[in-house]
Amino acid sequence: MRTSSVVLLPHAPSSVSIARKRLSTELRGCGVFDSVIDDAAVIVSELLSNALRHARPLPSGQLRVTWSCNRETLELAVSDGGAMTEPRRNRPALSSLGGRGLGIVETLAECWGVRHEDGATTVWAVLRTYRRADGESTSMVTPAIHPALAEDLLNGTW
């Protein structure tokens, strides 16, 4: 199985739910496990929310969301027109209301990063899946929860 999509969306909050629904529908149609779909939807939500909050749209006035799934990995990416700062994981105080987005991405994804190309900034993340010999997924790597997130969860501040 190999599937990939490119979706151009308005630089607007409504784009988050549109992207989540389209991603979930397409991955479900390809037989991807619900646990992987759920993690992918959270990651796309976080990446899009960060682009909406911190970055300019692409020259077209839009944001680009892409995903590519093969037998072993699912890569998700959100491209925008860039910002004054580089996307990076924060370590917010327990009382902070925000700043946890890329920490969540880091916890759910196998890896993530940022690339700059053709006037766009793209933040990407990769989820790993494992497949049986017949091509079906058998499980997803479940990374250990990040200590800062665990502490937030235990304290009820997340």
C-alpha cells in the first residue's frame, strides 16, 4: 500500500478540522489502524495550529498539508510561508496555557523536523508502522511519554 495526498487549505482555523477529517478518511480507506490514524490526526492538528498561530500563509494565501503512507511509515507535513522564529519544542511552565504542541508531536512521532525550501517552511513528522508478511499492519511503535508531559498529566495541568 502506498498513498499520498496534497491538500491546500485556507489560512483559517476551519482548516484544522477539514485536514483531520480528510486524513482520517483516506487512511481508514487504506486500512491503517485507528491508533495510527488518531495519532496522525493529533499531529496534523498541532502542526496546522502552529502554522496558523505563528506563521504567514504561502504566497497563494494557503497552507499545504501533505501525507504519504507506505508499508513502514506515515509522513505528515504542513508547509507555510515562514515566521520570524524557527519552529522548536518549548518547555512551558506547568501554569502555561500553551506551548505544548511540538512536545505532543515529539511524543507521538518517531521523529520530526523542519525544512526550508522554495519560500516555504515545512514542519514534518513520521509515524512508524509494522506490517506482517501479508502486508497488514500489526502494531505501531508506541514511544514512551515525555517526562514533562507525564508530569503535566499527573498534575492535571495538561
